[in-house]
Amino acid sequence: MPPRLLIDPAPAPRRRAVRGVFRDGDGGLSAANPGAFDAALLREARADGFFGKIGETHLVSVQGVKTLLVGLGARKEADGHTLRLFGAAAYRRIAATTWPEVRISPPDGVLPTAEAVRAVAEGVGLAAYRHDAFKSKPADAPAIREIRFDAPPREAKAAGERLALARLFTEAVDFARDLINEPPSRKTPSVLGRRARALAGPRVRVTVHEKPALLKMGAGGLLGVNRGSAHPPVMVHFRYAPAGRPRRRLAFVGKGITFDSGGLSLKPADGMMTMKYDMAGAATVFGLFTVLPRLAPDVEVHGIAPITENMPGPDAYKPGDVVTALNGKTIEVLNTDAEGRVVLADALAYAARLGPDEILDVATLTGAATVALGKNVLAVMSNTPALMDRLGAAARDAGEKTWPLPLEPSYRDHIKSKVADLKNIGNPGEAGTIIGGLFLEEFVDGRPWLHVDMAGVGWNANGSPLSPPGATGAVVRTFLNHILRADGRNRP
Ligand code: BES
Ligand code: ZN
Ligand code: ZN
């Protein structure tokens, strides 16, 4: 069980505390809360080798209170993300103690108190995720049961609201992480269809299109990719409707390949070890709908996830095959491992038919995204600069990094086919991530659209400050921020 996170406006005498410490220009240290420590204590911590670097921790005793010092780096560089990292580092260190409860003082002077509580709590929540369902003897759970955040009484209400927001955000991320970490044979399309239906409620309608419906609507891309698999595909359609008139209508589309073997263009063994995470885009979309009714934005939100395995079974689609997508465009499949764009072709065309104001898709689309930007930066492409700017701002608020790639028009030739409208690969070794984006653009019917390639960022075998090893749950918080901004209240 993760610890309970609470606001405490009337601190009882404390026994265990967490305090931030900035590192000064001259190499000294300063407390992140006025009057927290005397100079001698900080000099001693420094002499003991504590530098106040971001994420660094140091245990001291202050007048009988066990105090965990957590480094914040330089004060002038500190921002919301520094506070997230502070929360995460604090949690990790606390989890290694026998402490049942602790009080965290959000650092002063970086953000207003309530916002600071939100950021620190989000860091705590993201770091507290565990995936040990398949250990017959799970490692001992951390002793920590309760984490309280200091907030002065007049700010307690606002801080409580922002804490609730942090809890919702981490809940959505953890839902996505759980789905992504699930072993591939246990999350077949029908299983994910059931998980989707379970998210239906008063404000969320869920339709799971099964194979007969897909045949009828002409989803030839999804059906084509599915042919090598023993498990039929599904296309999930979530729809969140606000209580009042929606200010905008957004559609989110997520790639849902529950396992990508490459199909007949089979991947090498090393290349498929982590390919259960090829449904991370779909998991992102699922995550949004777990919390949207409670976030209650004034916008209509659609979520579409085309879900199938990509396998080389006896009837698998073959290099040279031609499939017809939902919008009637024909695709010559020259590499069955470029399957994400083929299933997304249908899903984007489906989204475009709903007539939304904008379409955002997220996919583990290309290995080339990792080559270009590595594991910490999302590749983003869009046909609408203003949408790109808004998404970039939403990502910054979430502490996620994005970088734009151009939808270079002169490369459109690369995906022209001699036999069909398009082919599913470009020139070998040339701009693979951009080619993926250009291909998807063909299916959005000219609507404002943005594509996030999360192939590099969705999985981290070693873990990162905010994520244990495995699924990172990336993009969920960025999309939630984007939705909250779209409702006009412009809440970060
Ligand atoms: N799911 C992969 C992309 C991927 C690779 C995601 C590594 C995460 C880590 C995608 O379906 C794929 O195989 N793409 C091919 C496209 C190529 C054949 C044009 C790729 O990137 O090699
Ligand atoms: Zn593939
Ligand atoms: Zn794939």
C-alpha cells in the first residue's frame, strides 16, 4: 500500500521531518524554509559531505527531530520540477527507513504554497509506484504509512485541493504503468477491452468495437496487422462528456500493440524483449479516462485505442500486401514491423470522423525516436503550430521534455507507393521518426493534429528519479495538463 498523503495545517510536535536545502553560490547551504535550521547545523552537514545537490539526501537530528535533508540545487534555478524531484528523492530515502510517518515541509519561495504541495506530492506519488505482482515473495513494503505536508492554516484548503490533483495525476500514471508492465499474454485485446469497459460511468461512455464491427466499418489497417495473431483485435472508444456545454472537443489516439514481434518482418530476439510496452500509447489514453470524471474539465474528450498483437501467425499480413484504411486510402505494407502507423491510420481516420477541434496521438512508433532524442525527450510533430505550443507548455508544467521535429513536405515522396496510395516505410536510415509522422498525417483529414512519438521515453529499464524500472507512464500528465488548459480555466 502506498502511503496516505495529507495536509496538516496544525503541526503536532514533530518527530520526523523532511526539509529542503539549497546550495549557495559559494558552496554553502541554506534552508528552504525560513528559520528552519541554524547555520552551525548546515555547516556540519556540509562538512559531512552533503552538498545540497538535487536529489541528494542526508539524515540529521535537530532538537530531537529526526530530519531528512534533501538537496534542491541552486535556489535561482529551482522550479516546479525541482520540487517534484525533491518529493521523489525524499520518498526514496524514507522508504529505506522504518519510519511509519513523516512530515514534509514544501520548500518556500519556489512556488506558492499550494502549488508547491502539489509538485512535491506528485514527486512522492510517482516515486512510490511498485510493480511486484509477479514476485512470489515481494520485497518488504516500505514502513511509511502516512506523509503529511505542512501548509499554513490559511492556505490549507487550497493546498488540499492541489494535493488531490496530484493524487489524481499519479493515479492515472500508475494505471497506465500497470497496464504497460503487465506481461503481454495477459493483456490480449479482449482483456484490454474488458479493462476499458470497466472505466465506463456516468460521464464516461465506452464502446469496444470487436472484429465484426471493424470489418463493417472497414478498419483494414487494424484487421491487416491482426491477421498473424490468434487473438482478435478491438478498437476502444472512450467518450467523456462534461455536465455543461463543452468548450472544446478533443480526441486522443493511442497505439495499442500488446506485443510487437515485428510480424513476418520479425524482430531479432533482443529487439522484442520489451515489446510488451508497444501499447504504451493506448495505456496513456486509458489512464486519462480513469480520472477525467473527477477532474471534471469543461471539454468533451474522446479516447481511441486500436489494439492488437503483431505476430507472424500462418495468415499474417505479408510484405507486398495492400490494406485499405478506414478513410479509403490504400497502404502497401513493405515491412510488417512498421505496424503502428497501419493501425493508427484507422484510428486517426475514426477520430477525424468525430469532428473534434484537435486530435492528439501518442505512440511507441519508431526506434529512430530513441536514436534522435534518447530516453528523456519526446518527439513531437504537428500540422498546427499553436497546438504544438500549447502541448509544449502542458509538457513543461508536467516536467516532461518535448522537442519538435518538422513534417518536412519534401519527404512525402518517400512514402509514395507504386501500387497503392502510400507505403508504410520510407528510405532506409532517413528520418524514420518524421516519416512516421508524415504517414499519420495522411489520415487526419486536415484537422489540427499533433503526434507524440514516445518510443524512447515510454520504457526505462534502469528507472529514473520519478519512475521505478519498467513502464514510465510518460505523457499521461502532459495530456491531462493539456485537457485542463483546454477547458479555459487555464489551470496548470
Ligand atoms: N514498436 C516499434 C518501434 C519501437 C522500437 C518502439 C523500439 C520502442 C522501441 C515499431 O513498430 C517498429 O518496429 N518500427 C520500425 C519501423 C521501421 C520498420 C520503418 C522501427 O522503428 O524499426
Ligand atoms: Zn513494429
Ligand atoms: Zn510497434
